[in-house]
Amino acid sequence: MAAVTQAPYRVPVETRGRSRTRVVDRKPRPHEVVQLWITRLVLWVACAAVLLPLLFIVSASFTAGDAFFSGSLIPRPFTLSNYAKVLTETKYLTWLKNTVIVALITGTIQVINTSLSAYAFARLRFRLRRVGLIGLLLLQMFPTFLNLPALYLLFLKLDLIDSLVGIGLIMVTGNAFNIWVMKGFIDGLPIELDEAAKVDGATDFQVFTRIILPLSAPMLAVQFLWAVVGVFNEYLLSSVLIQSPDKMIMGPGLQNFIVNQFSAHWTQFAAAAVLTSVPLVALWLYLQRYIVSGLAGALKG
């Protein structure tokens, strides 16, 4: 509480035409204390809303039986049988392999597609450029499920139903929001670098590959992570376009635990969800420093 009452307060002072900052210790006003505690309360509630469901899932994954709620966050009895059953008695490893393959290919292609589109909108000047930017915003307003009938008929004619290639084609098309974010990051890069390179005879593509891409590495990491997470979270389209258990990705695969002919295996579902989150958390931690700087640059741009 002492830190709250003795928080330093910075006061700008004008001295001989130059501004400087002088630190003045004072007690916060009553309304500032109220605002501080309201902010803390909101943060605590937000953290609880995020962490409590995760704790229930982790607890259920170590609980015997099929009931999701056992009345306590401490699993009783504690067991690893759910993880053993998921890995040995189901097609979880097949679903994970399919998801990882689609995610890596999708992430790579989507990063290329998104960076090229963002560079064109950020640096190049062409006809209908403004119309294209507005079109990207309009695309964000339509839910994905509206495209489902058209995509199903299209893939049926192309013989891509029940194929991982079809899911990959849907995911690599990119995301209008990702293009906007990438464009904001490129807008924040000094355009003088492009002009200096062009004076030396560089083409637009050379500027893109030798200047923009190296400087955009943090944002590329963000785009790749979003693409990978998007494949792991994909459920609606894949559940309609894929029916064979051997070709499912993680979303519709996990549904098999809770939509069963005989019973719903909630504890196995929780164990599979925990196992699925491990590679995503590891990838997030590995790319964390790039993600922070990439999003900061995008917001600045």
C-alpha cells in the first residue's frame, strides 16, 4: 500500500525555453486510488475468466471416469489413463500429424501470400488500390459459414471432398485482417530505404525481398503463428468437407470424444485438448520476442 501512497508524479517544468521533467513525490488523489483498484479488479476478473476453464480442463484430464466436473479442481483419484487411451486407443496421433502437415504448409504459403499483398497495398500505387483496401474490409464482415454451400459444391466438382488438399486450399487463401495488419507494419518502415535502393537500381521485387522482408521478420513470425493456430482451431469447414477418420484434422477429430455412439468421453477430450495445446504453447514461447515487436510495429504503423 506504501507504493500506492508514495507513487512518484512527473511534472513537466519549462526552463529557459527547454522542457524538462521533474519528479515530485505526492500522494495520489482519492479518485486516482479508486481508478487504480477498479483497474486491478477488472484485470483479476479477466485473468480468472481465462484461467479457471483451463484449470478445469487440466484437472479433468487427470480424473478417472468420463465426467467433466468432479466437484474439485484437484483430481481424485489422480490418473494418467486418459492420456494413455488417447495416444494408444484413438487416432489422435494421425489427427495431429495431419494437422501439423496442413499447418506448416498453410503457414508458409499464407505468409508469402499475405506479405506480397500487404507490400503491394503499402508501397505500390496502382489503379483500384483504394477499392481493393475497402474490399478487404468488406470481406471481414461476412462469416465463414456463408461460404460453406458454395465451397462444398466447388470441391465436389473438383473431387476434393474428404481430402486434406481441399482444407489446405481454403486455409492458404489468407486473411483480409492479416493483410491489413501486415500493411500497417510495412507502413511503419522508413520509405527512404526503398528510395535509396531504387536509386541504386533495385526493382520493386528486390526492394521487397532484400529490404522489406528482413525488416518484417517479427511480423512474419506473427503471421505464421496465426496461420498455424487457425489450422488447429479449424472445425466448421473441415467437419463438412472431411468424413474419413484417417483424414481428419484436430478440430473434427476431437469432436469424436464427445459425440460418441455410446457415451461422451469428456476426460479423454480434456487430455487430448491438453496434448494439442503443448506444441502451440511451445511455438508461442519460441516466437514470443518476435510477436511482441511485430505487433508493436503493426500498431505503430
